[in-house]
Amino acid sequence: MRQTNQTQVAEFLLLGLSDDLNTQLLLFFLFLGVYLVTVIGNLLLMSLVQVDSRLHTPMYFFLCNLSLADLCFSTNIVPQALVHLLSRKKVISFTRCAAQLFLFLIFGCAQCILLAVMSYDRCVAICNPLHYPIIMTWRVCIQLATGSWTSGIIVSVVDTTFTLRLPYQGSNSIAHFFCEAPALLILASTDTHTSEMAIFLMGVVILLIPVSLILVSYGYIIVTVVKMKSAARRLKAFSTCGSHLMVVILFYGSGIITYMTSKSSKEQKKLVSVFYAVVTPMLNPLIYSLRNKDVKGALRKVATGNFLCRFKITH
């Protein structure tokens, strides 16, 4: 499995989360369950937004984009992790590893920007409701969504280039369950300071700047909500924003620990990455659907429609 010092490695060995066979089997069933919920939840949420005209609003348009990013993000990582949990030879070719890293960064960075865009959307809706239709036009929404995906591609190109341009000629054992830049840089056969700085700067752009915008948006939202005279309006506003804030804390918190801190150990970062790579994509549709009356209403409408359709057919 090891290559000579003069030869670029052709494949990597993913060490995974545990060496214990029983733990690997347990993780397999846990990851499989989480992935199935992720796929079903995100597909269901996107389908509901498409079929229910009441959900054809900017908020749900961005939520559809987030669900798409979640679905692709999880599919890029979890199926391979499931295969490796049941196989003895946990190897991945250099090309597949590069592709996984590139796609992981695109979908992950797109999520970061989309969460910031969604906080801006809620800020405008709550703080300036009369001008909301004028500010958040469909043209603006499409531009914001396009900008989110474009930003993800740009950051991914930079991070992937600075990671894969380095020579990998020694050990090929990655202490992780998927190909991620910080874990790969440890194996590089040369000084990685420049690459680490480039990735750190991209982290500032894609993590710290969006989270700062989110905090500013929620600052305005809190001030506006506190001034509301109606207790019902205050409760509705906090309920709507509470769902988004839960997602932000989970996703950004784990991402910042991995990409913006150097004190965390490799094992800690590996476990933290499970949150944003496996768990968060599952939680997003659950949080937004279970805490949202509009989505639950659309689900009941679709379920009732299907029941009536079947009832007519049988009779």
C-alpha cells in the first residue's frame, strides 16, 4: 500500500472512524438510516415546494436550493463510507479522491452562502415587510441562488488546487472516512504552509463572513421582533427564525472547528466532520418541516389528495 518516495501515490487508504468490526457494523446501520432519512426528507421537501403553490415564495425557493445541496453533499460522501464500513480494503483512487474533495467543497460552500442568503431573506421579511415583494423579486432570488452556487465552485477550485498541487509520495493512509483537505495535507511530502493559508483564507470568506452577516441579520430581527406589539406575531417570527438558527449553529459550528482552528486533534476533527457531512443534511428537512406549519399543511394536502384519488379509483 505504500509507494516509493519518488512515485506519486495512485490510491489512498481511508482509515475510517474505527478499527473495531462491531463498531463498524453499528456505524453502517446508523449511517444507512441517516442517509435514507436524508434522501427521503430532502426529496419530499423539494417535491412539496414544487406541487404546492402556497410554497412558491423566496423562502422556499432558497430552501429547495439548500435541500438540493444537502442531498448532493450527503450522496457524495455517505454511500462510499457505507461500502468501506463493510469492506476490508478501504481504498480510493487518487482521481476519485480528488473528485470527492472537489464536489464536497462545492456543495458545502454553497450551503454556507445559502444559509446567509436565507437569513437575509428572513431579515427583510420581518424588518421591512411592506417592501419585501419589491426587494426580494424572483430575479433577485435567482441571482442570489446563482451566486451561492458560483461561490461554492470558486472556493472549491481554489481549495482543491492548493491541496492537490502538492506531491503525495510517502504514506497514503488518510486518518478520515472521506477525502477532506485538512486530512490530505498531512500526507503531503513537502511544506504545506502556503496551501494551509490559502484554505484558511477561503474559510474566512466562506465561513466567517457569512456567519457574520447572519449574526447582523438576526440582530436586526431580534430588535424588530421585540418592538412588535402582538405576542402572536412575535411568536411566529421567532418560530420561523428558530429553525434557521438551529441549522446555522450545527453547520457553521462544526465547519469552523474543522477549518478555522488548529488546536483540535485529528480525532476530534474527524468526529466533528460527521456532524456536517452526515447528520446536518438529515436534520435540515426535519427541522424545517416539523417546525413549519406551511410545509406540514402542504404534506397533509398531498396526503389527503392521494387518499381521495385512491378512494375514487377503488369505488
